[in-house]
Amino acid sequence: MKMSELKAGDKATVISVDAKGEVGQRLLDMGLVKGTKFKAIRKAPLGDPLEIKLRGFIMALRVKEAELITVEKTGEKGDGVPMYHGKEKRNG
């Protein structure tokens, strides 16, 4: 699924970033690489931008950018599963 399809409170892992050029490099530089776990925080009232929490900080992305990021949903709001769990090391 695409990052832009997530709802507030959903947890997910980045599978791939399909952006090229300057935008792709900027997303990678900000930490959106394969395997990164994050939580969707909220979308602006008109739906753009959206906020995610990863590696100890909050990032805002345009929906157009979020559509270039393929993710695997790993949880949702109220499921009781923390964003980081088990033996996984929390970055940040």
C-alpha cells in the first residue's frame, strides 16, 4: 500500500521509495529507507500534508511524495502494539 493511504494512528514499515532525482534523495536523506518503522500522526484538514513520526522526530510530507512510498501496515490506533517492540533497536 502507499503511505498516502494510511490513517492517523496506523503504524507501518517502509518497503520502498520510488521517487527519483532530487525528491528521492531528499526522502532518503530524511531517513525514509527500506525497513524504517513509523507511525502516521495526522493529515491536515484539507488532506495535505500528512505527518509521520519516525526515529524520534515528526516529519511532514506532501501527499504527492507519500504516494511514492510503498509501505507495509503493521498496526493501527488502539491495537496496543508499540511502534517499536521485541528485540528491535529503536533509532533516535
